[in-house]
Amino acid sequence: MTQPLEVIVAVRRACREADGHDPLDEAATLRLKHHGLADVAHWVADGDGFALIRDAQLDLAVAPDARSHGIGGRLAEAALSTVGSVTAWSHGDHPAAARLAERHGLIRARALWVMRRPSSAPLPELVLPPGLSIRGYRDADADQVIAVNAAAFAAHPEQGGMDAANLAQRMAETWFDPAGLLVAEDDEGSLLGFHWTKRHDERLGEVYVVGISPAAQGRGLGRLLTLAGLHHLVAAGVDEVLLYVESDNLPAVHVYSGLGFDHAPADTHVQYRR
């Protein structure tokens, strides 16, 4: 008998190959990797699909060659009957997800844009103001990175909860490079912000997280750190850099657009909520 985790792995692989994205986000991926299905309600449809409920969030996926046979509907019915308030992401804004959401009383709550930039486009020169330096991460920076992250993302439902254990989990991933976690500090050694870059493979890089201390906002640090990270990724040889940004975060979208990032309407992830 196929085990649930084996089904999840196989369906995820098939979805990535067919859709170009993973049906599980990073938080779900790390949880499965480190804790398996402990404290995660789960349903599987033979080898064709799965549904997970974790912390009032639904993750559901159906293998591409098994779609249009009602499997997603049956999984959603089983999972959503066990919870009241719930959120669910549609990675890629799939029409079938919109239909399932409407059927079960979930409304469209957030839109997350993917913006992309070719490395062949020229970058502005990085010019730092007096009293500011940008360097790679050191182990002694951990507490300050966590504190700045918590303050910068206090209202963010995913990123804001990063603690020491979660930071360590991310740094244990094969893609982690301390030189790619750029921190900005003043002359007194206070960490004002950071830009955590990520290399998915030799071709693709990511503006993973840019966090600015609220006390240092309004000084253009977000743009400077983003630009520093782009120079780092381009020097590493990636062909393209992507990032994720809330569609209604107009200041951030403005900064990223000014640095050459574009958004295609199909490159959108949608969160539904009940």
C-alpha cells in the first residue's frame, strides 16, 4: 500500500513538471521535511492527489493526468468539512481552484505577484551613503536578523513568525550561502536591514526576503539592499532573478519595477479565505 508521504512526493513532482511550480509553499515543505505528517490532518486519493490541513491552512493538489475527474472536489469536501475558518493558496491562480473556493465559501483574500528580471538587463551602480556598509552574514548576526525580521514583518502572516529554530532550518537547506544573506549595518554595528538571496539552481536566483528595521525605514535601504543582492546574484551567474510581492504593496512594486522587474498576470498566486 502506498504511504501518504509517498503520494505527496509523487504528486508534487508531477505538478512541478506540468505546472512549473510546487503546490506546497516553503512553510509546508519544511514542516513535512522535519516533522512528517505529525499534527497534520491528511487525505490521499490513491496516488492521484492529496489534501492537508495544518494550522487552519488547506493544501490540496491533484496530479495533472488525474484532473477533471472530481478528485479535487472530493478531497476538498473531506478536508473542509473538518474546519471552519481556513485559508488556501492557489499557486498559479488556477481556475479550478477558484471554482472549488466558491463552492465551499472561500473568498479571494490576497494576491501574491511573481516578478521577474533577466540578468542581461544592466544594473545601476551600487553607491552606499556615508555610515552604511553591506556585507555577508556572520553567525553572530542571528539574533539581530531575527529581531529585524520580526519588526519588519510584524503584520505578515507567514514571514513574521521566523524564530531561531526556523532560521536554523532554512540555513540547513542546501541552497543556503552566508555570502548571499546580505546585511546592512551602521558605523556602530547595528543591523538596519537584510536581503536574503536564494539560488534555486545555476540559472535561477531569487530576492528571497528583504527586511528593513522600522527605525531605519524611509532612507532608501530597501532599494539599496535589493540592488546589492541583485549584483550578488548576477555575479554568481544566474540568468534570471524572481521575487514574490503582495500585489497591493505599491511602494515595493514601484521599487522592483524601477530595478527592471516585470509581472505577467499569469504569474500570480492567490490566497482564499473562509
